Amino acid sequence: MNKTELHNSLAPAGPTPSYVPSNSSSSIDPSSNVGVPFSRLRFGQLVIVSFLSFYLNHVPFTLNYVLPGILAASILCIMSEYAEIHEGSDVPKSMTPPTIEEIERALQSQVVPPGEDTSDDDDSASGEDVEVVEKPGLIWREQDGKSVLVPSFYPPKSSKNLLNRPLTMSEVSSHNTRSSCWVVIESHVYDITRYIDHHPGGWLPLTNMAGKDCTDAFANYHPANIYKDMLPSFYIGDVTDSLDGTEFVKEHRAIRQELLRRGLFETNSYYYYLKIVWLSFLLVSAVSLTLLGPSKSFRLGGAVFMAAFWQQLAFIGHDVGHNAISHKKWKDTTLGIIFGNTLGGISLGWWKHSHNVHHIVCNSVEHDPDIQHMPLFAVTDEIFDAEKLQEAGVYDDEKQGFWSTYHMKWISTDVVSRFLVSNQHYFFYPIMAVARFNLYIQGFIYVATAWSQDAWFAKRFQKLEFVTLLGFLTWLTLLVSSLPTPTERLHWLLLSHALAGWLHVQICISHFTMDTYHGHAYNGPQDDWFKMQCFTTMNVDSYRWSDFVHGGLQFQIEHHLYPRLPRHNLREARALVKPFCLKHSVPYHELGFYDSNVELVNGLKAVAMKCREYGLKGVGGFKESQIYEGLNAIG
């Protein structure tokens, strides 16, 4: 078998997508110098970065130096976003996917690149041409950011848990609780009930996928070793009616296989070196201007730089929260807490706890915390319309609302919430300007209650979370207290937090105007994993040079499809996902940043008008409001 035949035999099952470039089956020849120009470009970048870092962090704060400094910083940002350009090859020159020779040697020795033994077989094809047809079931997965070729299924060592009978999705769907949790992964059924309270991502994501086919969700949140080291002990049988054989599913999974084959899950460390220099410039500028600024204008300029620092730092926090930098949970989480919590003040543990659930049940009225913002906002009238909630079977007449499985409380409407929601399109931007203060509070609440929400995280990181959040409040208090007057201190806090609120607007854009639904998705071909991410998420159209402003949030569709894919490779995923959606008539919503804001405000206004029309019939009048109950000490 020649190299081309071998490589083609390792392509994903099913037809090759028409949107994959025709030369994508070509590999990098290790003897070629295709990577040399990019390596030299990297060296040149580091030289320039070193100069810019020294210049930006040591110049005196006079007007003659501020404008050139901002220009130099802008160049630095643009350079970091162009760090991944790789013309002339389908495989980025910064990546190291296994070559044909490496794959061939791996199959012969039964060792998968980068050296992990993934086979229980004793037979070897050493010294002979490898016929891949003799080794069925190989699939690309991700391990520590590297693409590895592994068996698609590892049987259990013991048969004591096997049910020894065919299973159906209907039977699996009846095991959909915390006390009885079955999931389907690539047509194999696993009873994970005894593991659910030990899950590192918390128990909520598992209960939200209980009784479902979670093949794609599992693949996108777990490295390759989990399939071998953990899943076999929970295996109980196979289903006969999964979606694995459908052409749509095979083809969209082929996209992920192609991304893995190209090595795009590997992080380019140089990209983040540039980001560290950029963040250092912002932080040093913010602190220096605040402490040393000769006038109030300069000191408030420090607030502007601090807002930019917090916004840009949050993007790094988002990356480490998804283990998309080192791809090692312990390392990313530890570094994220130490630097993210201490410098940004937002609890990584709280964010991960909320965000893990959000990704699994995106835009579910009852389950997604990212759209549960009552009494301030309602992204759909189905949050407060009793008749629609009754139709969905989630309305409680006594509580006059629905149960939030994330917040563990009833969400209902009253006079106050009706007033706020009826005017939410006016309140949206002002609330975003102060929303960061609420996140500080949520962080401390989470740390105090972490054991009841995520015991795995609390056992390992609760103390570190508390110390780092306290550290943030300490240095921020000292910095602000250095300002000469109380008025200036207030102005500094409001300005820095208001501008940092741009981040919250960017987050809301991604989902607020998209489809919402009741209950759980992933019930069949009409709402499978791929389609649901497209139904509930939108992109922001942007130029590559401005990607640093959006921090990867402009590619939310691709991020929700492949959350462990490094930020700098999301454009590569978009080049495959968008044509696939067009081919299959799957919605792919993408607007510019301004148009996205217009759509967001119009969407909030439309719901506000429905709330006004809905009136007091949904809230029972003033005597049923939370304010009335509080004034009269009811409950």
C-alpha cells in the first residue's frame, strides 16, 4: 500500500465532504522546508515583540509617547492574530500533525503518536506493509492537544455489567436522572450513575445529557485517554437505533476528523506569548497611569487601559476554562485561577460551573443559566407567558413560574420584573456597564457553596479560589484608594467597569436573539448536536486583524461545536462548517458587530412589547410581587 492509499484509508468514514479542499489529503513532507519561512517569521516577531515590550512598558507618560505607544500596541495585537497564517498548505506550519510515515510506524508497532499505547492486541505487522483494513475502528481523537489515531472502542475487561441484549434509544431515554443515568457514545451504552457525583465538570452537565446520545458532546469535552481508561468499566451494551449511520451525522463528524487530521487542536504557544506581552502592556499602562498620572485625565486613562486589560484577560480565561491552551485540566485550571482570579476578580470555578451547563443545554429555557436573567431580562416571552409554559408542561400554578435546574429555584414574574422586562431594551447597556460587580459577588457565593455544587472542584481548588479572589479585592482597593478624591475614585471604578462591560455585550450577542426551547434537545435528527449549536448560536463577522477585539467570541458557532479547539484555529473550522451548513440548509447566522447589536436591541424590544401586552394577568398584581412580600415580611 502506497502512502496516498494509506492516508486515504485513514480518512473519516462516509463521503468526503465537498467543502474540504481537494488537496487536503496531502501531507507535510518532513524533508521539505515548508515550515522554515514561518519559523523565521516567528523569530522576527519575537525580536519585534521584545522591542515593543521594552518600549511600551518603560516610556514616560507624556503625550509625545502615548500615541506612538498605542500604535505600537495595535501592531502587536494585529501580529498576534496573523501568527497563524499559513499560505501554501492545508496544514498550518505551526502545527505538528502525524505524517504518513509516523502513522505507518505507529500502526506497525501498535503505538499511536505521540507514543501512547492504545491497543490491547498482541499481534504485530512489523516488517510488512500495513493493510489498514486489518485494523478496523481507528479514529482521530485529541490527547493533550495532539491528534492521535486510536481504536474507536475499548471493550470492558469484565462482562459482569453487560446486559447481553439489544438496547434502544427509547429504553436509554428512561434513564435520565441523577439516580439512574445512562448515556450513548458512538452507539455504545454506558451506565455512569455511580460516577456522576465524581465528575470533574460537575453533575449538572451529566444529568442534562442523561438518557441521550452524547457522542459529539463527549468527544468535544474529553481527551482520548478517557475512552480507554474510564469508559470501559461503565459499558453495558449497544443501541440498535442511534443516529451514527445517518449521512448527515457521518458528514458533520467528518469535519471534526479533518480538523484533527490537520493537527488544529494543537495550541500555538507563540500566539499566547504575544498575548502575554499585550496583556502586560495593558496592565502596566493601567497601573502606571493611575498611580503616576499628572492629571485626572491621565489617571482616568488608566481606567480605560484597565478595562481593556480585563476584557482581554477574560478571553484567556475563556480559553483556559475550556482547557484549550495546555489541554490539561489541572494545569489550565490552576493557572487560570492564579492569574485570572487574582488579576480579573471573576471566579474561574463559578464560570466553569455555569459555562459547562450552558454549552450542553444552550438556550434551554429551564436549564441554561446564560438566558435566565429574570427579573432583569427575558430573551423570549416563553419565560413569562404562563400559557406557553403550560403548553410545554413546565408551569407550576402555585409558584406561577418554572423550575430552574441550574439555580435550583422557581423563576416567576411579578410587577417589578414585568416593569423591568417591559423596558429591558432601554436598561440593557446601562446594566452591562455595571454587570461586572455582580460577577464579583457570584464568585464569592460560589466559593462558599462549592461543595454542594461541584465537589470535585471544591476539594481541589476552593481554598485557592478564595485566596485569589481576596487578593484581587486587595490590590484593586489599594490602587483605587491611591486616587486623590472620593469622586475621582468613583469615576475610575465606574469608567473601568463600564468599558469592560463591552465583554458582556459580546457574550449576549451570541445567543440572545437565537432560538430557544423547552426541556432537553438531542432527541433525534431534527435536533442533533450539530444542528442545535447552529440553531442557538450566531457568529460576528470580523476581519482577521480585528480578531483580538472579539477574542474568539466572533466564532461562537465553531466554538460551540468544538470547544477545545484553540481560539487561533477557529477560522479554519469556519472554513469547513459554513459551507457544510449551506449544503444541508442548516442555519448559519453571521452579522457584523453593529448589526448584531441592532438585532439584539430589537429582539429585546420585541419581547418587551409582548411583556407589556401580557400585563398583570401573568403576575397577579402588586400584592403578588417580591417587593410587596418583602415589605410585609411574607415568607
